[in-house]
Amino acid sequence: MAHHPNQTATASKSVCSSYAGHSVCFSSANHPFYHSPNPTLVDGISDPILTVAGPIIAYWSLSLFFHYLDCSDWKWLEKYRIHESVEVRSKNLVTKAQVIWAVIFQQVVQTALGIFWLSDEGHADTVLEMHRLTGLLAPVLTRIGGTHRLAEVTYAVYWWIIPTVQLLFAMFAIDTWQYFLHRAMHVNKWLYRQFHSWHHRLYVPYAYGALYNHPVEGFLLDSLGAAIAETVTRMTPRQALLLFVISTLKTVDDHCGYKLPFDPLQIISSNNADYHDIHHQVCFRSVIGIKSNFSQPFFIHWDTILGTRMSRQEFEARKRRN
């Protein structure tokens, strides 16, 4: 059991407690580089509002970067393009203006959901939370003779292990939600015709078309899925900001139209622009890319486990045979 015989508070709060005969002290001034003790990350903007705005800023920033590449005449880029520029103009069934307005509408809905869903309940008392965690860890460490390292272990678990697990599980939750809903929209013909066929009007994807969806699909697949992942993992608005920005950047990058060996978002996962591009291909009767590669936006485990993965090599081999 934890005992709190003395608590001292200064400008930076410090609390010491005794566990199994060992004194453990935590200070609010002792935190990792990524944590800000300030009430808000940006002065004058609440964290929930920043969490809603962050993904939209990330979306258009990265999209405009790839649009700049699309409009450039740099010859060295040609070898990295998945499709020739003329294919975008000739094969896509929707204008760029229609894409932009559809994306803006989805982001308006996304913003409204975020404002409703996210709450600003103030910041947790990290010192007291670490002491509560210490009380849970103390019996375990006592059994293995590690009580003398209780403060170090608690600090590592609280500031690094728990946030990392939350982020990874939230990614897994988003991947799971999107895989099965995405696949259902291809298996069920009515769902495909009514909703998901919108997205596949972009036979040749490009960056700012990443969120070109039917409004119903956009709400269910992207916005609601992310909100559920944030809630299940009990993230703070700042953690959710990181998750949503990474997810947004990954989604834009997956539709960018370039296979870039120096792109970190394409290096960290096999689920990249080339992988997702196969899913948009329907030009050959027996090369059914559209029935493969449902995973998005992070990893490809569900495609691998459930047999819906198609590599570029497989796609090209079937293309040559037909």
C-alpha cells in the first residue's frame, strides 16, 4: 500500500510517497520533451479545437505539396510516378473541382463531429497519476526485487509505454474498422453502387482526392472510425491530435500517385501509394485489383490474414497473362 506522509508543492508540484519502505518522488517539472505543461499547446486555441483543425491543415499542406510536384516539369520525377499525367485527365470520371468541394464538405462534417465528440476536461495531475500507477506496479516489482527501481519504471510506463500502446492500438482499431467496412462496401453491390463507387471514380488517385467519398461513407469510414479509436483508447485531445494528423498524412500519401523511395510514410509500412493504387485498378477483366488491398491507412495485416493482398508483381503478372 502507498502512504503519503509528506507532500510538498512548489511552483512545479512535487509529491513524495513511501512504497514498501522506499521513498518515491515525482515532480511535475520532470517530464519528457514531448509534453507541454501549458494549458494549451497554442495560445488562445483550446486543445480540442486544435485537434479538429490539425488534420485539415495537414491534409491540404501535404496535398498542395504533391500538387506542386504534379504541376512541375521535373524530369527526374517521372520514374517515380505510378501513372502518367495524361491518365489522370483521361481516365478519372470526376473533375478536380468536384473532388475539392466533396472533400471540403466531408471536412465540415468531420469538424462538427470533432467539436461534439472531443471535450476539454482540463489536464490530468500527472504527479498524482504517476503515484496511482506506482501503487499498481509496487506489488509486482516487490515480488521480483525491483522496488528500488520503482520510480524509474513508473516514469517509463507512464510517459512512454502507455502512450505508445494507446497509439498503436488506436491505429489497429482504425485499420480494423476501415478494412471490414471498406470490404463490405465492395462485397455488397448496393453499398458499392450507392456509396463507395464515388471514391472509385478516381481510377488514378491523386493526393487531394484522398477523402473524395460519398458523404455517408466519409462519415462512417473516416470520421466515425477515428472518433471510436480515440474513445476506446482513452486518448487526451493532444494524443488524438497526433493520431489524427498521422492518419491524415498517411491517407493523403497513399493517394499521392508517387512511389517515392525517400518518403518516410512509404518506408514505414507496406501499405503505401503503390499498394493502394492496385486497389483502384479495374481495367482488366481478370485482374481485379479493386477486389484486393482493402487495408487502410496504416498496415496490411488484415489483407494478409484474410487473403485479399495483391502485390504489384502479382498484378503485373496477371496483366501480362491477359
